[in-house]
Amino acid sequence: MAATSLHELVPVLQVAIGPVILISGVGLLLLTMTNRLGRAIDRARSLARDLQERREPDREPVLAQVAIIYRRARLIRLTIALAALSVLLAAVLIIALFLSALMKWDQGLSIILIFIACMGSLITSLITFIYDIHLSLVALKLELKQVKPDLG
């Protein structure tokens, strides 16, 4: 390994630190996603208790809501896994950028592939997150139809 002076190391660190901003932002998204998962689980438990008190004809709308919430919980789990994978890939990207600059390796293709995988995982996570929001509105519509049956 070649000796590296501080003035050579600072630009390397500046380049490698860029993805840290991505990690910070996705960390906030993960916080939001885990909160949504917790709320979905709490709502499912509440509906399960409600089901025990209802008679057969009144159970169908609640069962439909439970099915949607279970689907949402599975979707949020996937969303969280993809966002976490994105953070993991960003961390690998930081190490790859740092090592390739420090060791003067030409790892352009590897870095490009890690970056594309990181962004692909993040994009897919956000798409599934948007779909979860859609499903939560579907569940809300079902619940509101119980109160106001003519709701379109």
C-alpha cells in the first residue's frame, strides 16, 4: 500500500462521504416506514378484537379490512427491506469509493453497478411505499362505507 499524505486523503474522503447523505435520508424514510408498520399491526389487532364481538353478517366488512391491513403489513415489510438494502449498498459504495481512490484501483464498473443497485432498491422501496398508501385509502373507504353506505 502506497503512503498517502493528508492532502491526498481529503479529496478521497470528500468523494466517499457523498453517499452518507443518502444513508441519512433513507434512515428517516425507514423511521416513517417502521411507524406505518407498527400502526398497521396495531390496527389489525384492534380489528381482531372487534371481530370477536361481531355477529356473522357484520363481520364481512371487518374481515375485508383485516385482509387489506395484512396485505399492507407484508408490503411495508418489503418496503423496509428494500430501503435497508439501499442503505447497505450505499455503505458498500462508500467503502468501494474510498478503497478505489486510496489504492488507485480502477473500479469504475463495480462502483457504477453498486450505485445502480442502491438506487434501484430505493426506487422500488418508494414505489411499494406509495402502493401501501393507496391500500390504506382503500381500507379507509371500506370503513367509511360502514358508516355511510352510499359512499362511492
